[in-house]
Amino acid sequence: MPDRKSQNFLRGAATLAAAVAVVKAVGALFKVALGNIIGDEGFAHFTVSYNIYSLLLTLSTAGLPIAVSKMISEAEALGRKRQVRRIFSVSLLLFFALGLVGAMAMLMFPRELAAAFNDIEAEKSISALGPSVFFVCLMSAYRGYTQGLSDMKLTSVSQIIEVVVKACAGLIFARLLLKDGLASASAGAIAGVSAGSALACVYSALYVRRAGKGRMRPYAAPDRAEAPGSILRRLVSIAAPVAFGASVLSVINLIDTRLIMGLLRNKVGCSYMETKVLFGVFGKVQTLFNIPSSFILPLAISVIPAISASSARGMEREASRAVQSSMKLATLLGMPAGIGLSVLAGPIMDVLYKGSAQEGAGLLAILGIASYLSCLALITNAILQAYGQERLPVLTVAAGGLCKIAADILLVGNPDIGIYGAAAGTLLCYAVISLLNLLFLKRVLPGARGYKEIFLKPAVCSALMGASAYFGYPVFSGLADKFLAGAGAWTRSALALSVSIAAATAVYAAAVAATKSLAREELLALPGGSKLAKMLEIR
């Protein structure tokens, strides 16, 4: 039987994973619907403004929630209730200040930011995103606090509130403002993001206030909180390398945006309109590329406090078990998703983005494989950070980012490759990050085992699933054309794609069960795991 801490870690990850499933399903539907409302050109404005927002948000929050979660989990493991409260108070003030600075930057300089990235029409969208920086910063403090206490409910529910409001309000605003032009419609969609962040932040504040009323009492006699300045210095010392590493990738994404649009116009010879369309379809494909890694985020969030708390108690075997489980689950989830996106790239783009630029299928075929590597990079970054090696991911991310920029310059500017070079650069970037992280983990982890158990069986299962999807879709498509000739072409394609995905998923589940890729104790640590183990006959 798995130990209680292992159960807490995996249950926390499962709770977040369930929420992420809802969040990403709604978020994906939002972006797909939005892409069909505002088209490739309008989506370019949306993507440019969102990349700028991501950088400011990364500078404001990246690393700090991890630092808060790590410090609180350590203090909680040692029974230091006063220290927990003091850490939260200091982090809340810090997040408030950072959020205010980030929001003001977007509200005061939207035109300058838009012009810097060759899309002056993104100005309205940048302004509309400003308030979201402030609210997300505050919300990050609340989430870091509860995650450190192994309470994932706040993160799960607030994410659902955020995405539902974003989707509903964003699509309504985009539709209403479409008559004023694509730039205004994009800004309307972005305004929905800010509205969702605001309501989710209000919920988070109320949750922590209600849940914390009795939590901090009674205090243990020897428990004495550190001075705020000392806590602040430690927060920054933990967060700074993480934030710098995350910011490196965000900065590189912005450089990527500028490079791609500039190279397409100046080297490939595309017009301004053609450049916006190509960058817009690349942005649409990136939405699908990001879906697999979003399901790994709960693991990354949960593994940090789990490892930190175990290490604080000197329980290295328990920490090692959390590492092994998180990497295996990340591979079991991310690898088949990435392969599925790649082999079904054409049908997926035809069904989700009907009428979009034809380059989308080729871009997704490349980014599908890259999506698994981004999952692997995410979970290995988290493990290194949990072991106090925050600086190593900075180096690996910087190395991957530099490779991405080099690939852009060499490939995107080649008229025979063009926009496909951007996808190839992303693939190379995450391949470099993942490989370097794995090499560092072998050196850092005490008693680290080989990677064969983690990667080999999931790779076999994923290959079988990919073959099923690749050869199955033409069969199901032919059957749909034969027996549903009266239905529209889109309806037949959507039905064939859905059946292909369902069949491939069944093949994958059967392969996982047959190869025993997931151990019984790992299943039992998940909610409903005993029933799942019985159903899959895993003993």
C-alpha cells in the first residue's frame, strides 16, 4: 500500500488534474470559437497581446508561488504555524506590489508595446489585459499558500471560475465588438480574460479568509516566526532563479514573435496581411500545443511541496517515490497526447478551424511532438526546483531558448520553409531543455534510478495508439462518407475524428494495462484508484 504522503501528493495532483480537464476543455473551446469569430488575422492581435501579457505576468509571479508553496510546506511539516502565517502575509504584500507595477505597464504603454512587436492593432487588446496582471498576481499568493498546505481546492475552483467567465464574457464581447473591426473584437475577447481573473481573485480571497479562521490556532509554544525581512529575502532567493528562468522563455517567445513576423515580411516576402494570417494560424496551433502540458501542470505544482516536505523530514525514499511517480504520470499523459496531435493534425485543424490557413496542419504535426517534450521539461524543471536546484532550469531554459532563436533565423527566413521553421524551433527548444534536465537529474537526485522504467513502456503504448489513430481515421472517414452521405462534410469529418480518438484511447488504455505501465500502488493513491485497478485488472 502507498504511504499517506504519497497519497496526498497524488490525490492533490489528481484534484488539480480534474480541474485542469474542465479548464482546458472550456479554454480550448473558447479559443477555437474565438478563432472562428475573428479569423487568422484577428487571432494574430490576440496572440501578440497575450505574449506581452505573459512576459509581464511571468516577471511578476513566476517563481514566487513556487517559493511560497515550498516555504509553507516546510514550515507546516515542522509544525510552525506562526511561520506559515508570516510567510503568507509577506508574500501577499509582495504580490500586490508586483501586480500593480505589471498592470500599470500595460495600461500606460499599450501603443508602444504593440508597435515594438510589429502589430500596432494589438494596442486595444494590450490595454484590456492590464487589470488581469494585477488580479492574477494576488491570486497567485493565495494559490501558493494553499498549495503549500496540500490543499488544491482553491486552485482548482478558482481556475474553473476564471476560465468559465473568460469564455462566456470574452466570446460575447468579441461578437458584440466585431462590427467595430478585428482589433476591437480581439480586445473584447481579452476583456473577458480580465473579468475572469477578477472574479477568481475575489473567490480566492474569500476562501482563504474562511478556511484560515481557525487554522492558525493554537500556536505551538516554541513556534516563533522569522522577521518579515528575512522571509522576504528567502522568498526572493528561491523565486529569483525560477522567475529568471521562466522569464527567459517568455522573453524568447516575445523575440520569437518579433523575429517571425519580421522574417516573414523581410526575408520571405510576405505582405503585412499575409504575415498576420500566418502568425495567426501559428497562434491557433500553439493553443493545441499547450493543451498536453496543461495537464502536467498539476503534477508540477503538487510535486514541489511533496518533495520539499519529505526532504525537510529527511525522508529521501519518500521524496524519490514522488519523483518517480510524477515523471511516469507525466509521460503516460503527455506522450500519447502529443503523438495524437501529430498524427491527426490534418483532421483536427479541418474540424476545429474550418477555413483556416492550410499551413496549420503541418505546423501541428511538428508541434504535436514538441508538446510532449514541453511536458517533460515542465515536470523535470519542477523536480529540480523542489530539490533546491533552482538555477539549473535557468541554464537549460536559456540553452533551449537560444537554440529556438537560432532556428528561427536559419529556418523561418528560408522561403522554402517559412512559418514551419517556427514550429521546428519550438521542437528543438524543448528537446534541448528536456535532455539537459534529465542529465542534471541523474547527477542531483540521491539514488536516482534509470529512465527505462519511466519511458520505455509508455513509448510502446503511445506508438500503438498513434498507429491506431493514423490508420483508423481514413477507415472511419470512409465509413462516414458511405453511410452518412446526406450529412455535411464537416459533420462527417468531426464524427470520424471523434471515433478515431475514442478508438485510439481504448487501444492505449488496453496497452497500458497489458504492459503494466502503471503500478498498482500508484493507481491506489489516486481517487477511485481501487476501482480503476480492478477494471484494468492491475494487480
